[in-house]
Amino acid sequence: MSKVISLAEAAALVEPGATLALGGMTLYRRPVAFVRTLLQRPTPPRGLTLLSFTCSYEADLLVGAGLVARVRTCYFGLEGFGLAPMFTQAGNLGAIEIVEETEASLAFGLRATLASVGFMPGRGWIGTDLLRLRPDVKTIHDPYSGEELAAFPALRPDVAVIHALQADPQGNARLNRNPGIDSELALSAPTVIVTAEEIVPALETADLVAPLVTVVAPAPRGAWPTSCHPLYPLDGHEILDYLDACGRQRFDDYVRACLAAGTPAP
């Protein structure tokens, strides 16, 4: 059975107030085309909780558009290009809730969901002030050794969006050699959307297998201006244009121009 739908149909699956998980890593293989399509909805979903191991360009678009109420990530920025401008502004103004996270809390939280338990224990935050900043993260004692451990609560995204190099109509997808935590996101979310550079008849090998994937949407150059190695590199000029527009308080103009122009041909 084919799971192929349009990007617009895929974007319609995100409801207001949902926890939206975005795949990719820093400025690599981000689901940019999906986010732009989400922004084009007549009534874009607001009050989102944004969950990503690292947040980048496309996540900053969502924050700037006012769709994000809460952010859960261990990094939000544009690597060598500096801070993510709209996230930085929203954070400084107190316009969004920023949940203190680390690699450990995100990883253990997803592992708890994968294990169908309410929390996952770990040593990660013991001896730090993070436990004071996150009172929802309790401590427990190992019943065998007596050691104190942090009990990281389960993380349960509602929708995960992952950009792939290739996918077949059944939902098998190839991510290349930098999967980040995309496999964990696909295992933990009840709705998994794969956007793909190319839809092929079948894949011999896959990083995401069909039973995990809800729908597949074709999105050629769907990670641009972030990179999708080895198909195309990062477009640093576009990132700089974005930073310049935000610095001149022209975010809305930038988004309107991007949506009107679409994704440039290679």
C-alpha cells in the first residue's frame, strides 16, 4: 500500500498544541520544505512544543512565525553562523518556554518512551544544578546498589518529521551516515512523516523501515538551505540573507519572499 501524499497533506497532520519532533542534525538534513509548507497553511497550528536534539534554521522559522510555545532541545543555533535570531529574541522577551535539556535528558526521555515506561534512570544530572532547574526530574535510588540516579521522564512526541535522501512508497527510507536520533524519534511518535528527496520504487536497505512510517511526501531539495550530503551542500549565502533580514526586523518579509519563490533549482 502506497503511503505517498503531498507536502500539504502531510503538513495538515500537525494539530495545534502538538509536540512536533524535527529530525536532522544542526544544519544537515533538516525538514525545511515541510516547515515552509506548514507556514503556508491557511491557519497554521499554534502552541506547538518543539522537540529536537538540535534546533536549527527551520525551527527558527517556526519560532519567528509565533507557532512555538515551548522548546525542548540541547542546542538552538546556526553553528558557525551564530545564534538563531528569532529563538534568541523570543527567549530574551520571555515569549516562549525553554525547557532545560541536555543530550542525556533527551536521550533517556526517548528511551523511556521506547521501553513503555514513565522514566529512564541515569547518572547524567547527579551533582549538577539542573535538577534544581527541572523539578519535574526526580531522583531515585537504585534498589540493588543504593546509588542515587536521576529519573528522566518519558518524552512522547505527537508527530515526528524526518527528511530522507530516498524513500519508497511503502515508507522505507534512507538517511545516509548521520542519522542523529531520527530512528528514536520514528520509534517514539505515533505519527511519522518522512519527506524525501526522491521516491524510488523500492529500497534494498533502509534506515527507517515501513512499519514505523505513517506517510511519505516527495520534497526534492527539501532540506535547502541546510545541506543534504552528498546531494547538495549548505547554502551559506541563504543563511546569511536570513540573518540579515532578521537583524533588520524583516523576518516576515523574508518568509513571504521565501514562500513565494519556493525552493530554487539546483
